Amino acid sequence: MATQTLEQQTDDEVDTLSKSRMLSTINRYSLGNEIKRVKWKIEEGGLFTGFVSPDNSVFGVLKVQDFPIEDSTIGIFDTKRLKALVRILKDDFSVSLKKRGGEFRLMVLDDGEKTIHFELASLDVIPNTPQLKHLPDWQVETEITEDFIDDFRSAEGAINQDQFGVKTTADGVNVVVGETSDGRSSNKVNIPVPVDDFEPMSDSVVFRADLFAEILKANQDNVTGYWEISEEGLGRVSFEGEGWETTYYILSEQLDHT
């Protein structure tokens, strides 16, 4: 039986990355290691990836500039493992890809002292990112501020409850950390959210608190952040930073995620 060998790429296809750039990119889609399997599409020095959580409650897209790996589409099966390996490296390292049978199957990371071989996955074992057929009307639209990020993450850590609600009142919009879809929670933190305008919603919309906290944590270096909520059970969270942008769609816990 013939043995398939890895095809070596030429030197001009070997590029460099900073550790901080790689780790921040991983953090923006993996959300505390919740999401592990993704496809990276690299084209003209930029990366694009779509992602979806195992329970389908969060999905989205990430675009990163200045990500100098050769043009390719590669399968990352275990992002948590890749993140742990990158932490071993010095601040800057080279990245090269090798093929087996015409498909990229190995990523080689080299910081001049240590060399890491990371096995890439076949693309057919990576889940596809859901596509929305239409966007609903948004009842609430608000900027995500540094104060809100700090308040929400502190409340989520203190409550230790995996859900939170967004509701409108006569006076404005409140985020209630600890509010659950079944209404059984007793410990809650109410955070008023400043909005310029909003439309009343008939009921609270409840989302996963732990993943939303990870979204805020991973994007706290943003230049702009924006959040939209529909009473139909969908939220859209968008961030832009220096050379990157992310969009997350979060599904209400009142919806069927299958």
C-alpha cells in the first residue's frame, strides 16, 4: 500500500504571526473553548471563519486582517488544543502548511527554538455555519460600552446563573442577569441599558449568560460594539477593532435550537 507523504511548501509561502494576534483571533470565535471545530479560510493575508456553538444557540463570523498564512481553507478540529500549543511559543513564530493527498493536513509553528506540528482536519468533519433566511425587526438597538461589559461580566460571575433576560419598561431597557426562561430564578441583577430609542417588547427575551459573557470578554478591546434584540428571539452583537470585526447571532432560550 502506497504511503502518502506530506508535500513541503516553498520558503516564500512561510509567513509569521504574533502570539497575541493568534490567541485573540482564537478567543473571538472559541468563546471559552465552547466552540472547537471551525474552517479557516485565508486569502490575501486575511482570515475568515464562521462558527457555531454545539447547542446552536450562538453562531457568527469573524474577519481578521494581517493574518499572513498562505491562501488556503483548513479544518481546525480541536481549537482548545491549538490554543494551548500556541501558548508554548515565543511572541513571534512562523506558520507553514503541508498537504497530504492534495489537502492541507498539517500546520507547523516554529518560533526559532520550538517547533509544533498541529494536525489539521478534513473539511467534511467541520460543521457548517447556519445561514439566516431573513432578519427580524429589531426592537432594541444599543451601543455596548466598557461599563456594560464590566457590569455584565461581574454580575454573571456573581449570580452563577446561565441565563439572562432583556426586557423593556415604560422608562427604558433592562438587562436582568439571572432571569430564566422558566421563571424559577431567585437571585437577579438588574442592569439599566442606555438607549436612544426602542420599541416595547411584549415579554423578556432570554439568552445564555455564560456565552454572552465570553463574547464580551473576547471583544473587550473593541473600538465599537453594538447590540440589537428582536422580540422574535434573536440578538445580533457586532464589534469592530483594529484590523478585525465579529458578528454574533444569539438565539433565545425560549426557541428550539435544533
